[in-house]
Amino acid sequence: MKKLLVLSGISMILTSCSVNYGGYPIRNPYPTNSGGGNAANTEREYNELIKTHKPETAEVLSDLLNNDDPGNPRTSISINNNSACNMVVTISGNNFFKKIPIAAGKTGYTMVFKNQNYNLSGMVCNSRYQSNKFITTSYSITLRN
């Protein structure tokens, strides 16, 4: 009888643990490219983002012209799109997430905090790009298909 009582107690404790069975959905803290990873889906995402994207032109130019001021806690990332396709680059890091639409043959850019790891990813035509970089000063990459 004592064993039955102990087993039923353990069973009740285990079943009362917080388990997500059809409850609230578990969300990824950083959205991913939900388009399935092809050029057509990237083009759709590009067209949606370009409507609301506000480039940080003045801040990035100031960062580049001031030779990466050591007193500034932020620095710039520039992405040159030398492909024939529009693209969307996702930059994510500690408390940072941004999608940058970049037209074919153009450059996209943003400001990020220094001395942090960032994951850069996107589709260049039908090729996936993904890189993890520790950013300490202004950083520039060129992508092509």
C-alpha cells in the first residue's frame, strides 16, 4: 500500500510539470526566413521589407568617416550585393534583430553594438549565406552568386 501511495504521488508530480501540449505556442526569439529559402520567396520578402525599411545612412557614414571612433559603443556593418538578385540579410545578436533588404548591385548597412557576436544570414539568388562574426569595428562583406 505504501509503494502504491509513493508511486501515485510521484506520478502526480510528474504530470503536473509544465508541459506545452497544445497550449501557448513556443516562439523562436528571432524570426527566421519563413519563405522556404528560394529566390521567389526572398523576392516577396524583399518587396515587403523595402516598403518600411529606413536606412541608417547618416549614422553609418559618420562611423566610417570618423574612423570607427573608439568612444562610440556602436559600429557599422555594410553588405555589398554584387549579385543579379534582390536579397534580404538578417543580422541577429544579443538583443538585436534586423532584416535589411538589399537591391541587386546595391549596398545595405546598419549600426550594431561593438564587441558582440552576430549571425548574418540570407539568400543570394538560390544560394544560402550564413556567417557568425564577432564585431569590434566597422565590418563590410561582399556577396555574389
